[in-house]
Amino acid sequence: KLFFTDYGNAAKVERCDMDGMNRTWIVDSKIEQPTALALDLINKYVYWLDIYLESVEVVDYQGRRRQTITKGRQIRHLCGLAVFENYLYTINSDNLSILRINRYNGSDLQALARLDNAKEIRVYQKRTQAAVRSHACEADPYGMPGGCSHVCLLSSSYKARTCRCRTGFILGSDGRSCK
């Protein structure tokens, strides 16, 4: 799945398959300007910052069990969001510090370090990486991902795929080659 935010005409948090199909709104009310998003892959939660409402909130992958983690004027200056263990990590763009927030109760707001010009934050740790199983976009005997001549995108599951073409090409009738 692909998770993303939008705050054009109607602010929302959405999810879709990797090929763009099955688009689903998971948050579409009481949301104004969601600017950063982080996933808890193990427990299947979506966290986001709303800088207009000055809040950090969470829902499960279906948009249920919504909770506010923290609210306040300091949220307006946050950018980037990552989750690891019991904490959310974000960047305060006002003073360029990395902040840590307890993701269960919004307490323990602590500045960890100062950086020059940071706008995004990511946590890389072995436990946060999903186990890879064989999937529909694996290279075929000719080295083509999923048998696609240009781009292979996972579809509704790891067993299904959609072939796409680079700009200037169209997908052939076989659904795999680009012309």
C-alpha cells in the first residue's frame, strides 16, 4: 500500500495500491493541512502532523481508532515525521532541532540535537524493515521486472502486478511491453 496526504480542495489522508488503484480516504474530517506522515508497519497505524490544526494524530490503516497524540502551537513549526518504538521523531523548522515525542501520550517532548537545514527525518533499523517475500515484480529470466518492459508496480497484493510505461510510450496489447 501507498499512504499519502493531500490538502488541496479537501484535506485528507489516503491509501491506495502501489499501482494507484483502490484509492481510499482513511481520514477526511477534522483535518486541514496534513504535512507529514509516518507508518507503524508492525501495528498498522498512520501518524500525521496537521500544522493548521496544530496537532499530531493517529488512526489505524482503515481510518478507525483516531486519537490525538498532542496539540499546541509548537506543532506549527514541525516538518517530517518518523516513528520508532515508543516515540515519534520530527524536525522543528524554527530552531532546526530533532524532537522526540512519546507516541502514546504526547509527553516527553524532548529536543535531541540541532541540525543545519533539516526538513525530513527517517529511522532506519532492521526491525522496521518489512520481510521481503517473493512478489509479482521479481525479475523474470530475461531480467525484466515482473515481465514488464519498463515499470512493474505491485497491485492489490504481492502476487498481482501492473505494467506501466515511461513517458512517451504506450502499453502494448500484451499488457507487458511498451511501444
